[in-house]
Amino acid sequence: MLAFCAFTPSFAQGIYALKQVNTPYDEQQPVLSSREELFLSVAFHPDNTGGSRDYGDVWYSKKDDFNQWQEAKPVASLSTTGYDLFIGFPDDNSALVYHDGKKKPHGIHLYRRTGETDWKYEYQLDFGSFKNNGKSFSARLHPSGDILIMSMNTYGTFGNEDIYVSFKQAEGKWSVPKNIGADVNSYEQEMTPFLSNDKQVLYFSSNGHGTGEGRDIYYSQRLDDSWERWSKPKMLKDDINSRGVELSYFIDPNSPFTAFVTTTQNSEGYGDILMRRKEEIVLEEVSPAENGRFLAASFPVSENTPAPVTSTANVTSEVAVEETVSEVATLPGGEENVPFAAEKEQEQVAEIAQEKEELTEETVVVEEKLVEKVSEDQETVMEAATLNSLIKVSALDKNTNAEIPFKVTFKNANGDKVGVEEGLKGAQELPLRENTAKVTISSENYLPETILVTDFGEKELVMLTPADKGTSLVLQEVLFKKGTAELADQNSLTYIDQLVDFMKENPSKKIRLEGHTDNVGNVALNKQLSMERAGAIRDYMVDHGVQFERIMLRGLGGSEPIADNGTTEGREKNRRVEMVVID
């Protein structure tokens, strides 16, 4: 009775701090077992396996005879010198733990309990493909044991950390993590996801949904079984969210009226664990019509095509078709729309596939441009012309016209390096390397410029733009295949290689890639496409050695045009990716 009285006054007011568990260090990701044990991650604690520089060890607490949480202790058998995160319990005697790659391979691992705080390592979970490109990771195992909901930086993210879902398969394997889509994921951070027992409500922390006051707790309702359609995220009430950072909200599996959350409010920037009454939320009713992915689709047609294009419907698992429809749903890309009608046939589903004109080997359609391939004979002539030739070049600061030191990199038609001249300043006369097709002029803290050999004059003054904070550059030579985020050609990759070189030569610089489209079509789909295109460039740069954390993303769709969307030429200019120096 005394224990009940000691506990009740604080909790009756809405919030109860776990004072015995919280330390002056960073407590995050609390997880409760069916035995009412509390596992958590503690960062920078001197008692961690890696000491005060350790980004997170697994710690443990349980209640005493008076129903109070005891002081937490580190669990050495679940921890390494790197970042370790307790994820959940497949059953009462096993646990899943994430390791960042130090001592244990990068990924999620299974352990078996051998004592109260003793665990034996078993194996690493197989996802087919799993890679976290950033330092931050969070995840929870659903109580059913067959769903993992996680947050990480990986290929295909819309912004920084995005939320992904994976499903348990046969023989203990797991599906490749799937991005849950742009309804929830923004160009900022979505972290510490928690899925309700009925699998219908997702709680998560985000700074990308408009408050401007750091990371707060939101919830969103799942609308169908695609796991890509969600209701608009709503923020929990102010008594949960503060001016600090709120993370790791979850509902106590042993007490459905109780929730836990971590906050940095009043904790000198480190997370503390709080317990509070669960907020009651009102969910929307989803009708069968709303639950479908599309009722109809429309197809892009060039301005010179007055008649509808022929399209086919294939059986798939994506789009529910419940009756004959003749609606229009716009696809991105800036083309006009042609309605498509689908007829109901039992419970079948339909996917729309556009029939494309046959293209010759000499022409590739990219956006609304025709990119001519260079024939082998033309390439041979171009390469032969460079033999025993000289170029004259000097580099100037674009703002001051002052001479600056520079480097010249010689590249062939495929963008491969065939030679380098470094430590140059002033007017230079340089012999071209064999097979040189283009040269890149670069200088530390300046944006590089690439010039075709055939464009050099008697003397080339190259004006380099200082890479100051806020400087932006339109990536004019980066093209994508029509309506997709797939890079169009080798020239696009070569241009991105130039950005890779810039980032490697300026290791302190950070950039943001901003994707843009024209304003024709569905706003949400355009925004998603613009984000995916920026993400494709980042993925390539990361694969070629640039640290993931140095590249931010934004997908702006058609909201920031630089030309008139009323003309073909204007729409073409508006479909672009820009690089902005942010640090």
C-alpha cells in the first residue's frame, strides 16, 4: 500500500520520471519484457564497454519489491565498443540487438538468455540486403515477432533517416527492408518507430512535419496492406512534446494505458526516460474505395500526340480494381494525361504498363530531350584529334578575377582519368593525354568545371565559383530516364564523378541535393520523384566514397520553378537537380 501511494501522486499528474534508471548520460530506446524488465541503450557512460566515447551499450533494470525501478546496470554480454541497441524479444528467452559493426558484424543479431543478465550469441539475421549508411539507427520488433519496423539512412531514403518495414519469412529469414513511403517519411528525420499491437498505428519521432521545434512524437494510421499509404501524421499533445527532443515513444505491453518516452527537456541535451498515461487518439475509418492504391491512372503523351496511347493491364498485387472506372490520376514527368478505364473482374488487381515505341540504337529518350549516341567512328576521330595536341588554360576566381592555384584532370569519353596535372597557377600550356575527350579544372574550395576538348579556344580562362556556404549549382548534365529516378547515361555518371572528386578534395564541405520537377501532374508524385532523383545521385556518390552524412536531400517537386512552365523549354529547365553548399 505504501508503494502504491508513493507512485500514484506523480503519475496522476501525467508524468513519472524513472529517476533510478536515468543518469547524467544519454538514455534511449527503452524496451520492456513480459517479465517487466527494462532494457535500454545508454550512450557516453564511462561504464560502457567502450568507455565515455561509446555511442551506446545495452543496460538493464527491474522492479524491486516495492514496485519501483532499480538502478540500471550495463549488460556486457549484449554490448560492444560500438553502438548497440536492444530491439525486442522474439520470445521470453531470446533477444534481438543491433550492432554497428565494431566487434560484431553490422546488423541485427539474435541472442539466447542463459541467466538474468547473461546472454549467449546465436547468429545474425538475414535480410537479403541490409545497409545503414548513417550513424543513427533505431528499430522495434512487433509483439507478434514477425514485423520489424526500423529507421535508418539507406539507399532510397527520401531524406536523412527514413522508416522501413521488414517481414519475417520462411526459415528465419527476413524480407529486404521496405521504405514505407512519403506519407510518413520527409526530407528530414523520422526516427524511433513503434507499431501498435493491432499493426494499424505507427508512432515515431520527426523534425520534418512542420513544427520547427526539434523532433516531436507523431502518429499515423496505416490505410492499406501495401504499407506505403498512411494518414497525414499528427503530433501528440504538448504534454508529451516539448522544446526538447522526444524519442522512443511506445506503449507498455503489460499495461495498455501506460506509455514511455525519452526527452532531452531539463536533461542538458541527453535523453531521460519518462512514463506517462497513454494519449487516446481518434482513428479515421477507411472505406474500401479509399483503401485502393489508384482507381485509375493516366499516361504521359507528348504535345504532338493528340490521340490516347495504347496501354495494357496486367495482373499484379498493387492496385485494387473494384468496378469500372474512368478517372484520372496524374503521373510525374510533365506530360499531358490520358484517362484509362479498368473493368472489374472478380478480386483481380491491375497494373498499368505503357506500350513504348521502338527506339533505334542511335537515339535514347531522356525527359523530353533526344540524346544522340556517339558512334565508334566519331569517338575515334575525336580521340585521335587529341593526340600530340596542347591546351592553354588558366583559372580565376569568378568573384574577384584573381588567379588561383588549380588542378587539371584529363578524362576520356567515358569519364575515366587518363592523366592529372597538379600545383598549377597562372597561364599554362599543357599536352593532352592520349584519348582525352574532356578536362576538369578544379581548385580547393571552388566548384569544379569540366570542358570538352573541342570547346577549347586559343586560350581558355576558366572562372571557378567559390564553394561558399549557400552557393548553388544546377547539375545541368545529370539526366534521368523519363518519369524515373534512373540515371540516363554515362555522361550523367561522369558529371557526378566530378562532384565526388569535389567532395573528396574538400573533406570539410557538406552539401544538399535538391530535386525539382515542372508543375504539371500530381503534386505529391512530383515531389516524391524529385526526392528520389536527388537520392539517386547521393547513392552513387556514397558508393564512390563520399560519407553519407555529408549529403542532405530535399525534394521540392514543382514548387520552385526557374523558368516558365507554360513552354516546353521552360518545363525542361525546371526539371533539374541543384547542389547547394551548406557547410
